Amino acid sequence: GHFYYGPGHPMKPHRLKLTHHLLLSYGLYRKVDVYRPHLAAAAEMTPFHSEEYIDFLRKVTPDTLRPFAAQMQRFNVGECTDCPVYDGMFEFCQMYTGASIDGAVKLNHGATDIAINWSGGLHHAKKAEASGFCYVNDIVLAILELLKYHERVLYIDIDIHHGD
């Protein structure tokens, strides 16, 4: 909830904090198990994403934009896209991706019947390109984890538009 995509950008990660506060205020947290996710390592992102793309996301920051100008265009990241570079960008990717992978692992091992990642579902990121506010496609990575134990996975997208 502490991440900021920039002025005027429609993606508002602070809404995650508001969702958490609603769970606390209504006492819903008493009816669920809440887990702190691990930060997904770059190697956990490369079963879908290219190593070069993840390495770029890991290294680029608002203070290091100039040396990455060519890569920013190739990977669809930067000021003129819907995927800006902001402080903590890769850490946010690590958190939401780790949470989705953790949920899939818990489902695989029978540790839970339902897993919800309020910060996840960033389904527009492509193999080597950011898109639609999404840098790492945690949905694909969670599905790949689920496929280790299950023959098929049904993914239902209730967003207003389709995933990539």
C-alpha cells in the first residue's frame, strides 16, 4: 500500500491498505488466516518472464532511468506508458508475486481450500513486456505452480477486460 505510480495514474496500491483495514474493522480477519508473503526471487519469476526483462525490472529505478532508455522502450516501461518506473517498483512486484505463489503452494499442499491475494491479479504483463499497470504476471506464475500438482487449472477473470 505504500507504493505510488505517480500523479494522475489510475493504479492506487494504497487501496490494498484500505481493504486490509476493512477486514480488520468488520472483524473478518477472525474468520480467515492471514499470511505475510515471501518476496518472490527473480528466479521465481523466470518460469514465465525472460531473464533479461526481470533483470531490467530489478535494476531500473527513478534514479537510474537514463542508462536504461533503450530497454525501457523495448519493455514498455516508463513515463510515456501506463507502466511508470517508481520507487519500490520491483519490491512491489516481489510482494504480489510472492503472495500469489504462496497461495498456490498452500492450495497444492492442502493447507487451504481458498487463497486470496488482494494485491495480485496483475494479468497483463507479457513474457518480456509490461502492460496495463502490470510488470510481473503473478497469475501465470501461480497457475504454473498449480499445474505442478493439478492436471488442469480454471482461471476466471472477473476484471472488466480480459487478461493477456
